[in-house]
Amino acid sequence: MQRLLFESSPLFIILCAMLALGYAFILYRTKHTWSKRINQVLFGLRAILVFFLAILLLGPIIKLITNQYEKPSWVFLIDSSSSIAEVMDSTARLQLDEQLAQATKSLQDDGYEVQWNDLHGNEIGSLAFNSPTSDLNRGVQNVIHDFEGRNLAGLILVTDGIYNSGASPIYAPVRVPVHTIGLGDTVARVDLVLKNVAFNKVAYQGNKFPLRAQVLLQGIDNQDVSVSIFKDGKLISTVQQNSGNKSFIDFDFQLDASEKGIQRYDVSVRSIAQESNKRNNFSSVFIEVVEGKKKIVMIAPAPHPDIKAIKTVVEKNSNYEFITHIPGVAEADPLLLKPGGAELFIFHQALNQSGKTTALFSTLYKGQSSVMVMIGGTTNLRQLPAYEVPIQFESLSGQWDDVTPVVNSNFREFGFSENSNGIFARYPPADVPFGKFSYPTSATVLLYQRIGSVVTDRPMLLTWPDNNRKIAVMIGEGLWRWRLNEFADTGNTLVFDELFSKLIQYLSTLEDKRKFRSFPLQNEFSDSESVVIESQVYNDLYELVYGNTVRLEVRNEQGEVTTYSYVTSPGSSRYRIGGLKEGVYRFRASTTINDKKEEVSGQFLVKAQNLEAQNLTADFGLLRTLSKDTGGKFYNSNQIGSLAGDLQQTKVASLIHSEETFNQLINLKWVFFLLLALISAEWFLRKYLGSY
């Protein structure tokens, strides 16, 4: 549909017509050599030409309205989870495919657009029940999102109603009716289900670790239930209990962590005679057995609240063991107080004036372990350079400043939360020695001192490398007040704990000077995803280089070795391995650097997903509720034939999409050719008749 719009009043059209007629009359009112009829034709051509030219001066605009009709769409949302394949044989699945295809054709013949989607949002053409998980809510929301602003008549959800991932679809907003087709069997089966296995992912070699298996009982009463633990195919422990009238039974085990590395333990529930689904009776767990916790030793001349604040942070990490050594108060094992006895030594009030910990400092500071020096009110500042601590204060007057910390934005070794400086600004001041001081040029500053509202260039917390270890210096006393203040303000201690937990982790990790590194991106992968191994090669300046050929050998639990090879490049330093089955894999990566072979070894875990076998009892109640809440209808699998007829009776109009476009009349090509034709016709006739 088109409309002609004018920027000026339409009355100007009359003026344009009068102008055109007047001009043509003046031009052709005198007698000419041609006939009166020809004169009238020429008069008309000139009048029409001038009229159109005058109209164009008014700037007319053509408004074009285009209507597009979108047919209503129905989406068959197919739950492709493997739990349906467990209860439907191939004949039933083929019959279901034919019934859905027939319903689709009937809707298409009635003028509807129809498509099949799976729960992952992919368009499919046939049924394949092989998905390891079911997320009904995500499937419904994917369709709603894809059809946003489109003419979606409704959904037909084909499922058994079992979801083992995501939220319940009942509570999600849906703007269209959802019709549901229930598959499977709603009759509860006699079943023993290994519902959950609780365990610590990390255990320490030589210790015992707990493992709890929770068994769900369905249709079972007063039955002896037995759970066994196997390792490397050998039975290591069995627990048996009578079910009584319970629906859940917990089985607790204490197992020995004897071998280092990732260890596999198979948990098995002994099946009973009436049980039909035995796939949910087994599970494998993988526990990483490590040599021991990293030891963090705090050495101090006397008790202090700052020690407690740092101890609380360290002990939140199960991979660390915090030991306090205060002479005459809390004595640590002498073996820990020798060089190499711990990963990190922290000296509170280092080189204190009483000299209680000076001998230990002299010994341990020269060792291979990282050291953190905390300077406080009883520290003998004069002795720091004498004991090779490269911190030298210009003033030793004994005066102290009150300062708060400020994050150094250029620090790159680890990150801070975005709101850290805002929290730090509200901390009560810590006490630091007055005046400037010198420190190593190789040092990196974590925190600067802020005096009042002025941020100074004096470090408060700094660190520097020393061979393979790290040295840190904390200048200030009264850190315990920071933690208490943050808790009073925010109800938690996230920023304080983040700062010192990351600092402890950074200091207790030795520098890796290897020129070849190869490692999995994560320790645990699912059997439905690819295992990703990243390899990095460095030159003598420890800059990343590329072009090296990496040979990768992967060994499974049966000793079978598969070899891969790839070349590193700026866009390809990772290698993906797909199709690995459940188990512990050990790998060895090698490359050649400067004619020398470099090797790295490690291990990773591939874990199978067995969610679909946990529950095979269809939940038609959920489907009925979903359909009722959205204005849809529930159908059994034997009622699919009536589905298309019911949907055809629900007439949904096509959606009209209107689009308006505006264009000036002078921009249209046909207007140009019309004017050209008018002026050309008049000119040709006048020339032909002998006029100019």
C-alpha cells in the first residue's frame, strides 16, 4: 500500500496547476503554423511538465507499507535422554517416530510451520535417545528464546518427565501453551539405587579417609543390603545393613590412602532378585592421594593477635598445615625448624629486640624455603641489613605512622577483587615505622601506604624472587584489626582473606624454571567432552616460543598407550583428545629444546556420567502440571493420533509484520523518465513542425 505525503499544505497543488496552465497558455496562445489540435497537444504536454516540476518543488514523499504474513509454528521438543531408551524397545521407538511424523504432516497440511528440536536447542530430523542428561527447563527456554518475536503457536514436549539437570520446568515463565506427551512407565520398580557417594577429593598418603555411600530403596522392605568397595578389582571393604522400613541407608567406610596419585575406587551395591535396573548399582570415585599438606610455619617471639588472624586464613585451605613456634609458649617439632622443613617460614616481629628468634632467622633465611618477614613494634630495624634483609630505613627515631593499605594496580602476579581498595580505605590504621626506606630494585609492590587520604610511594607489602624461592616483607602491625573491622562492616572477611590466602599460596609455590611444561587444563574431565592438554616451550629468557613438535603418550589403566603428535603455534598450543572412556590416564609429553630432549609427565581423570540410569520411573504428574499451568494438554504415548486433530481445532492466525518505508518522489526513476518523455515529445513535435 502506497500513500503520497506532502511537507506543505495540499492547497499548493492547486497553485501548481494554475501556474502550469498559465505558463502553457502564454506560450501557446499565439497562432502557429500547425493545426489547432496539435497546438492543444503541445499545450497539454507543456502544462503537465510544468505541473510535475512545480509539484517536485513541494518535496512530496511516498509512504510504502509492506505486509508480510508469518505462519504460526509448532515445535516438537524431543527429550533425547538415554533413560527413555532404557524402557522403550526399538519397535516402540519406531512406532513413536512414525506417529510424530504423521502428526507433523497433518499440521503442515493445515498451514502450520513445524520443526523438531532437542533439549540442547538443536533442530533434529529423527529420534535418537542417547543424551547423558535431561534439562527440561533449559529445553523449553531455548525454544522460547529462539522464537522471541515470532509466531509460536505452542510446544509439544515429548518426554518421560525425568530431569536430572537444571531447574524444574514448572516454575519457569512460558508464554505459549505446552502440550506434553508422556513416555515410559510410571510404575515404581523394585530398585536399589546408589544415589550418592560422598568423599574428599584429596587425601594424604598414609592416612585414612572417610567415604559414605547413600543407597535409595524403592519397593523394598526388611531386606539385607550390602555395599562393597573395590580397588584394582580387589575387594577391600564390605558393609551390610538391614533396610527395615527405611527408604535411605548410609554406609560409612574408612579407607587407607596408601598409594600416591589419583586412585580409583569402585562402589557396588549387591543387587537383589527382583531388581530389573542394575545399572544404578555401581559408581566409581577418584581420589587424589598427595604426599602431605604444605607446611606453613609461623615463628614469633611472643603471642600476638596478628598471628591468629593469619592462622585463621591459612587453615581455611585444607592443603595447608599451619604450625606456630613461640619459644617457651608453643614449641614446634625441631625437624620443621630446619632448612627445607616447611614450604614457607613466616617471622612475626622478625629480628626482635629480645633476640628470641634471631638464631632461627639467621639459619632459615639462608635456606631454600620461601620466607615472609613481618616488621612490627619490637623489630630491631638496625639489624635488618646485617642479616641480609635488603630493607634499610633512613630514620631510626622510633616514631611510627598510622597507615592504611592501597593496592598497586601494576601488580600482576595475582589479582585482587574490584572493591578491595574501597574495603581497605575503611580499615583502621596499622602501625609502621616512620620515614622512607630503601628496598631491592627487583621487588614488586603489592600494597602501598596511605597516610590519611594521601597515597605515598612507600611500600607496605612487597616481594621479590631469590633463586627458586620468594621473599616477602610486610611492614606494619595490627592486621588483626583489619579483619575484625571488615567483618563488622560487611558481615564477612572476603577481602582480607583473599589478600593473605593468595599471598601464602604465591609464596609457598616454588618458581618453575622448566623450559618445557605440559599439563591438562583441569584434573577431571567428563567422558562427553574432550581432554585438553596445553604445552608451553620457553627460550633461555623464559619467553614463549613456538614451532616445537610435541610428542604425547597417553596410557590408560590397562596399560594401553596411544601416541599423538602436534606442533605448537601462537594459536595452537593445546591438543584435544576425544573419545576417552572412564578411568585414570597417565601421560608423558616430550619435545626437543636446543638439541636436548625435555619430558613432562602427569595424569588426569575421565569420569563417566551415569545420571540417566539413576531413575527410570516416568513422572507424568510433572507433565500434567506443566500442561495445565500453561494452557496445554497432556497425552499418553498411545494418544498421539488425537494430538494433531486437537491442535488443528485451535486456530492460530498468521502474524502480520508491517514495514513502512519513506522515499522522496524526486528519487524515483520513473519520475525522471516521465519528465524526460514529456519534454522530449514536446521538443520533437515542435522541431518536426518547423518551430524552434
